Amino acid sequence: MTDTAGGGALPARGMPATDVLGEIRALRAADRPTHGGRLFAYVYDPGVAGLDALAQAAYAESAHVNGLDPTAFPSLLAMENALVGAAARLLGGGPGTGAPDVVGSVTSGGTESLLLAVKAARDARPDLAEPRIVVPATAHAAFAKAAHYLRVALDTVPVDPVTLRPDVAAVAAAVRPETVLVVASAPSYAHGVVDPVPEIAAVAQAAGVRCHVDACFGGWALPWLRRLGAPVPPFDFAVPGVTSISVDLHKYAYAPKGVSVLLHRDPALRAPQFFAYAGWPGYTMVNPVIASTRSGGPIAAAYATLRHLGEDGYLRLAAATRDAVAGLADAVRATGGLRLMAEPETTVVCFTSDDPQLDLFVLVDELTERGWHTQPQLTYADLPASVHLTVTAAVAPRVAEFGPALAEAVAAARAAGPVVLPPELLALAGSLTPEALTPDLVAGLAGGLGLAGGLGLAGGTGVPDRMAMVNTLLDAAPARLRERLLAEFVGLLQRPAW
Ligand SMILES: Cc1ncc(COP(=O)(O)O)c(C=O)c1O
């Protein structure tokens, strides 16, 4: 920042617009590349020329419109209803289907959609003192967050280490009289595997319990893949017993961030999702979703994206994604020492290694060094550490380059050998308990791992180029300790810039 006299983002004198934009662009230079098909997490890039400009223009049109009151801004209501209609149609609902009364809401993202699905299920059963939800172990962490925020107990059903799906009998056994919701993923984020939705929904229906299908990640990809001939198993409102579905438009609908849709099979199921309050002297607040004031920007941008791409566009993008997934999976199969966690059936390629000389965390660093940004996943229960690739259409033109890069990175990782943590770090990690962690301890640990930049000491981003040591340490720690370590670390990153 050139002038921060007023404190942080606020200069003593306002700056010219071009300078401000220059600052933002300079800051953005440190980010991972959001376009170009080499980042396999966080971003969803269709690689369609002109789409960004359209979405940005649409965003700008509605950025100051407030979703707080749909009667004041009918433009937003119209676009929300159009998005919900499109999502419902795509997912087996709407006139002429077995779910003609589907309704929904536009939320800010997958996490908000899942929180609201849990809230609706909880508040539909005010008679229960201790409501519970049943989720497969591979369900997104947002369900744990929802359970935590809403004081609902979380019953986790393990998944089979080979199929990566829960056993339906185990799901049935986990359902209790206090259960308000049973969850299935279509597909799971970590491995891209579709749960046995018809069987899980049947279990829920037999118990008189709601069933939410989390299609946040792949709900906008699976229908197109199916139309292209892929053997996509049933997962939507065509399945009896499915009471709600979430689908994120900021994922495979390729809209800018901030838009997800939560659908319910009928209005009565949605009703407990809403919050209304008239017990104060101001306006009566009626909120279908968590936020009250909401920018129309993301909604307008999503609307423009769907209108511009159309069914033909999404089919084309799904075909490109399917081919990219096949190409990347072939590259993994052709590389000695790597093993696919599951045969790719959606838009994810996830692999692990059985070779003790090939450290996956070192491999991830070697790939990063070569310009390929993959996502390491830590060991969980009897599932090994793995490398996750979210594949989008923009990856297709890059696939031929990935195989050689992967082979090279594997050779380099083998040559480097597995990470060996310094004994003093291991001793420290071994003696740590989540309760004993203090900010000072974490700062010491972060320094020892080369994360000092993140503590504002060197003005860096806090994340060194090579993360294998950090990942190895986290991998060795139990889940509770991982959570606390990372929470403390992020706390250290989030400090005011004066
Ligand atoms: C299956 C699934 N559900 C929920 C979410 C949470 O979505 P968000 O990050 O938009 O809150 C994700 C994110 O990747 C996901 O993959």
C-alpha cells in the first residue's frame, strides 16, 4: 500500500481510481492462477471467452440492489426465481415431473445451503430436545459446521475404504428416533463418488425422516454428463424420499462466487427454513436465507452466466470436462507408484500412492513448482492421504501437458525422498494437545516450519512454496489437533494491517 495514513485500507486522501486498481492488481499477482486450467481446486473455469466480462457487467448492474426486500427490487426476485426454476428442472423437479411443487432459495454458497437444509430439518421437529443428523464420513465438512452452529448432534457413518461409499445398513442403523435428516452426496468432494442415493433416501423415507442430497459440488455437472451417455446413478428428485437438494452455481454452473440454490420437494418442507421477526420497532424482518441484506451482484452474474451458456453450452463444457477427466486419469494410471482412489465417474480425479518412497506431499510441491496446483488431502481413519483434482472445462487443452509433468514430478519426489520432520518438531508435535495450544506455541511452530512470513514478520503471504513439511506434521496430528493448529494459524494471519 502506498499511503495508509488513515489506517489500513483508508488513506488520508482518496486515491485516483487507476492507482487503486493498480494496487489490487499488484496484490492479485501473488494469487494462484484462477484461469488457464492448472489450478485443480477453489476455482471453476469454463475457459469461455467473454464470459467473465458478461458476468462482471451483470454483477455491476445489480451490485447495489438489496435482496432484503423482494418487493422493493422485483428484478432480483425474478432472477432468483429463474435460477431456482432452472436448478429444479435440471434436478428432476418442476411441472410434469414426480416433484411438481419444488421450491427453493438462492443462497451465498454451499455451506449456507447446507446450514439451511439442517435448520429446516431441525425446526420442523420442535418436539425434539436433541435433534440429530446422519451423514456419511465423506459428507462435506459444512454439515459438521451446521451441526455445531445449530446444536444438532452429528452421527457419522464410515465409508468403505474401497468403494468410498457408506454401507446402507449402517446408515439405517444410525437413524434414531431423534434423527431429523439423513444426508447423501452426489458426489462427494474428496473423491467425486456418488453415494447410493435411492437406498439412503428409502431408509430415510421408511423412518419418516428428511433426506438431503448434497449436490453442491456436482449437481450442475451430473445431469449433462448423463445426457452425454455417462452412467450417472439416480440422485435427484426422481428418487422417492429425496426431500431437498443443494447445487452451487458458483461451481459447475461457472458463475462467479456467491451463489448456490437450495431446493425442497414442496413448500411445506421449506417453511421452517425461513426466519421472520416482528418483535422490534423496525421493519418486520423476513429472511428465507441467513443473510438479511444481500447484494444482487452474484445473483445477476449467475443469471447472465446461465442465459449466455445455455443448455448447449453446458453440454459442450461437460463433454470437455469428461474428456479432461479421462485424460488425467490415464496419466495417473500410466505413472508408476500412483493409484486412483476411485475410478473417476464425475469431475474429480483423486489418487494416492502405495510406494513408501513416494511422498504425496512432496509430489504436490513438485507439481506446484511445475505450475500445477493440486490439493493434498490428509489421512482420515482408514483412508490414506491423497491428491485431489477438481477438473473443469478449462483443463481440457492442458491435459496433454499434465502426464509428462506428473511423471517428472514423481521422479523428483522419489529423488527427494519422503519428508523427515526435525526431531525437535516431532517432539513438540507429540507433546501437543489441542487444549494446550497457545498462540505463542503456534507462532513458534509456524516459525519452525518456515511460515514466519504469515505472521507479518516479513510481510509475506504466510505460505511457503513448499508445504510438504507442514502437511506431514498435520497428517501426523489427530483431527482435533489439526483443527486447532490451523485455526490458530489462520488467527495469526488475520491481523489488521495498520
Ligand atoms: C459437496 C460439497 N458440499 C458443500 C460444499 C461447500 O460449498 P461452499 O464452499 O460454496 O460453501 C462443497 C465445496 O466444495 C462441496 O464440494
